[in-house]
Amino acid sequence: MTRFRRAVHNKEFLVTAEVMPPKGGDPSHMIKMAQLLKGRVHAVNVTDGSRAVLRMSSLAASVILQQNGVEPIYQIACRDRNVIGLQADLMGAHALGLTNILALTGDPVSAGDHKQARGVFDLESVRLLKLIDKLNQGQDFNNKPLVDGHLDLFAGGAVDPQIKSWSSVKRRFEYKIEAGAQFFQSQLVSDFERLDKFMHNVASQYNKPILAGIFLLKSAKNAEFINRCVPGVHIEQDTIDRLAKAQDPLAEGVKIAAEQVKLARELCQGVHMMAVKREDLIPQILDLAGVAPVD
């Protein structure tokens, strides 16, 4: 059982963080950032073509982190693989000891840097979770037996409590529970009242850990960019003003993130930290929030 899986079962306060694989063949920067998180997080998510932007294979990058003593959560998205490729990669992940999985639909190709590419989308995240459950039971997509052994993958899903349609949030969450999701990591949370409502009205019925997405805002310009470009997220104007007035916007962003971690600790079982290109600041955020190192 992985450290992350054990922490879920023990109902510990969970901390994960996100790193991006390199754009190229040299993983040294990714390794450096991830190693700075050792002892502070239970596992490190390795993104799979986030925003449909070209990066190294998340499967390969996850193996590299594991070889360097960092426990990964292997993200796998449906955009770039048909159902044969998804199963093949999941079997390979299991054989390589990558059992923490985050099942995603994937961002549309139109959002990324290869707009001429074709999205596959044989499945989406709910059906991918169902497929993982089948593989764990020793059957493939066509209900044929896995003659060389079943898998043992610990799969989670994404959740976005800030989607405008409350019925859609509830329905998608419940579908993922039924499909076998064992944990949930949320998108960037900016509305903690909405998160509170989600936790009390929806998540509390299912006893699955929710990790609130905490994003390091580096400046007012960065916050405004997120408001323009990230669907479903709205950074409040008073937060933007606070960053704009700060003598050191990045330090102010660290304080804001720490305050949000404290809010999340009152509501849910964990946080998922996102600090794009400044993963080295995550330990400082956790320290300010009073989150102790993990065992």
C-alpha cells in the first residue's frame, strides 16, 4: 500500500501537490521541484498534457519521480488515447508500481498549443473510472479476463464545486463515486462558502476524502489572467487589489494561499497545492498555515 493510500485509509489530513513534466528530454528541474516537497506532501501529481499543452509523458515522468524517491499520483486523461491505449498504459503503470491514479477527461485540443491535433475521447472521466474498476477486477473493456493478472489501482477523480449548476456538480460527483473513485482533488477553489456548501450537502454523504485545490497567485496580473482564461474560477476583486497594493506580490500570494489552506482544513480532509513554476514555495505556504510535515 502506498503512503498516500495508507493516509487516505487512516483519515489523515492529506496534502498533495502538482508538478508539470518537462517539455523536452531533461527531467532535472521537475525532479528538483518534486524533491523539495518530500516530507511535506503525501504524493505529487504528475500532469498529463494539462491545458492540452505538449509535455513529457505523465507515465514516464511518474516513473522518474518514483525512482527519485517521490511518490507520484499518475494523471491519465482520455483526450490522447483510445480505449486500447488507456488500458495498455494502465497495465503498464501497475507493472511499474504506479498505483495512485487520477482519472481525467482532459482539456480540449483547442485550448492548447497543437490545435491541428485530433482529440480522441473514446471515454470520459466517469467511464475511465469504471474501466479502472473493471481492470482491478481482472476484466478488460470487453469483459474478457486479464489472463496475466488483475490490477490494483487506487483511482481518484476531479471535482469542481464552483460549477454554476449545482445539480451538475452533484450528479457528476455521484457518478464518479458509483464508478469507483476513492478520493477527489478539486479544481482551484476561490469561493470557500461554495466549498462549505458542497462538503455539507453533497460530499458528507459518501465518506470519501476531498482535497481542496489551493493555487499560488503570484501577482494581480496572474489573478486577472486566471479570471480570463480558467473556466468556472473567479478571483475576487479584493484579492486582486490586495496583490496589486503589495510591495512584494509573490510574498502576499504566499500569505493568501496559507490563509486558504487554513480555511480548507476546517472544511475537508486535504489540500491539493498548485504553484506553477514555484513549487519550491509550497513548504513555506504549509508552514504559514500550520500544516506539519508528513511522516
